[in-house]
Amino acid sequence: MANAVRPKRSNTAAAVPGASSLAEGEIAINFADKKIYGKDSGGNVVALSSSGLAVRSDYVSGTMYIGTAPSGSSESSTVWTIRKTIVTSAGAIGTRTTATGVQWANRLSATYT
């Protein structure tokens, strides 16, 4: 009998796996959005399906960053929209802010409102 392969999955629209939830090369599927994500060798979660968007995520010291830009955009292009979410020490979602027209490469120093 064959073994079933079950990647991480979600049925929640717009849910993107965090970098800490995937191992390098592991995939996750969002069935609501019909998107497939994977973690690359640089530790970035990227959209693997054809969605027309570049997607990046990062988690730094209790802060989650999720960025989107037109497909093919470089991380230094000022076309990224980045959502910054503070996660409390208890794991609860705190403040959410957004920066638009910024570089993914400068997500830590971008101005969020």
C-alpha cells in the first residue's frame, strides 16, 4: 500500500505560511486561494503557483512581515506592499500596519502606518 503525502495546508483565504513553519524545500497549499508555497534555500517563503504576485515572508524578533509585489519584481524595487504584524510573547496577534511602495530589502526600516 502506498503512503499518502500530505503537505501543510490551509483553507483560510490569504493565509501564507510563516518561514518558521516550513523547512527548506517543504511545500504548503492554500486551498482557498489555490496557491502553493515553498521555502527556498535563503529561508524565504515564496509562492510557487502562478498567481501574478511575488510573495515573501519573514519573522524577526516577534514581528512577522508578509510582502507582495508584481511577479518578477526584485527585492530592491520600490513596488512592494508589506504587512507588518507584531506577535506577542504569548503568541497572540498584536498591532498590524502596512507599508506600500517600499523595498522588501528595507522591510525592517520602512515606515508603516
